[in-house]
Amino acid sequence: MLRYNLQTVRAYLLKGDFERFWNYVSPAWAGRFLDLWCTKAMRSRIEPMKKIARSLHAHKPLLLNWFKARGEISLGAVEGLNNKEKVVMRKSYGFRTFKVAEVALYHQMGGLPEPPATHRFC
């Protein structure tokens, strides 16, 4: 398969090569690897891989933050926060303006006091 030099084989090899990115410890070395990998992907003449390389290059600082924060931030807490935000946005589906949805997010996420209700719910 390798000697046929098919685009699918080259794309598979590029994908496999990118897996090494997550093994780096230093953000500097990871950044160097990312630059080299993006260059290799851009030269591959495979348009989907070039699109991925452009996206990774555009988000490089965010990707390198993962190496800086490794082990310091619990991903479970982040996922819980994202889930809470999604629930609030789902509940605020009928709101007419974004401002009202934003206030709902502030109340739910920030624990802001709610105005007194005219009815008492049991």
C-alpha cells in the first residue's frame, strides 16, 4: 500500500504522526512539532489535511495551553461547567433576545439573587 502513494495512505500516516503531539511534555517542543507537522500537511497536497493544518495553526496558542495546564485543572470540573451552561441555554430556548439568555446564565452560573416572585410555589 505504501508504494502506491495513495492519498488515503498518506493521510492515514499524517494522522498517525500527529498522535505523537500529545506525548510531549514541554510546550516549546510541542509547538515545534506542531509547526513541522503543519508544514508537512500543507505540502501533502491533500485538501482536507491542509484544512486541518490551517485550523491547528490558527489555534496553536490554545493547543499549547493544554501542556501548560496539564494536571492543574480537573477536566471534570470544566465538563460540569459546560453541562450547566448547556442546560441553561436549553431552558432559555423561548427567550426573544440574547440579553435575557445572558441574564439567565449569570443567575445560574454566578449564583446571583433572583427577584422576589409574586407567587409562592410549593
